[in-house]
Amino acid sequence: QNLHNLNHLGTISAHLGVLRLWRLRCLVYIWAIVSYQHVLKAPITNPTVPILPRILLAEDAVAAMNLARVLFDDPDLQIDVVTDGRRALERLNQAPKAFDLVILGYDVPGVSAPECVAFIKQMFRRLPILVLAESLEENQLSELAELGIRQDRVLEKPIEPEAFAAKVKGVLSEEIGSGPHNIVAPIHVQHLSCNPAR
């Protein structure tokens, strides 16, 4: 009888051992399923994409084509091209925080470059501006200086493509780390006058 009881206890212990093993396996499976679902629900993060400097170029069609070709060849820059001053101001209104540099032809059609500069300076405090002029006359330099454009930010046309690209890169390097452009007020484009017919 005692031997029978011992055999019976041994059988029960064996069954309990199997049950514990299956319980452990079930817990492992449940943990694996929960962990897998957690991974599936985790947000997918994209690799860091560098933010390229963005330039707004406003020039007449022929000059814009020649200048933009130089900048488009640079994979580290984004270029938006418009062919008159009014469109340049409208583009800034549409995306006031998008641009790191504005390049204006002095004789750009539509709104004049000095008037563009005046209104851009009203809208931003530190958005850098380059002005391109056919000739650097003293009255032009004085007018632009009064608007806050330094003399080294006024370039005489025609300009060598390499020199132009180097100047653009230099201005971006100098200005792009100076912080946000401190938007002050929107530009009311409809209130601007146009250049007289040339």
C-alpha cells in the first residue's frame, strides 16, 4: 500500500512538473506577444534629414536664369526663384519662416528693390539680403545703407558665377546661426507701388 501511495505521489509530482513547465512556456509566449505588439505600436522614426538653407531669388527673367543655374548646381541649397519684387514679398508672406537669405536685383520688375528691402526689414530683423546692381552708384549705396544694407551686401553685375556662389555661401555662414529672423509684422503687398516702366 505504501509503495502504491509513493508511486501515486510520484505520478502527481510528475504531472505538476509538466503543468509548471507548460505554465512557464505560456507566460513566455504571452510576454513575447505583448512585447511584439509594443514594438509594432512604437512610432517609426525617420533618419535625421538635414535642413538645407533656403534662398529666395528675385530678379528679371534672364538674370534669374543665369544666377539660379549657379545655385541650383549646389546640392546644399534650396532655391526659390521669382521674377518680380511683388511676387518676392508675396512668397515671404506665404512662408515667413522659410527663407534664410533674400537676393534682390536692384532693377527687379514690379516693386523696386529699395522698397522691397524697406518692407522686408519691417517684417524681419535679421533676414539677410543681398542686392545685385548693374552699377554701384553712390546714391544707390547711400539709399540701401539707410535701409540697413551694408555695402559688402551689394554686388555689382555682371558677377562671376564662382564669386557669386562664394558670396552667397559666406553670407549664409555668417547669418544662418544668428537665430530666428524675429518676424515683426506681415507685409501688405497691395499697398506697394510698382516701378515705372523702363
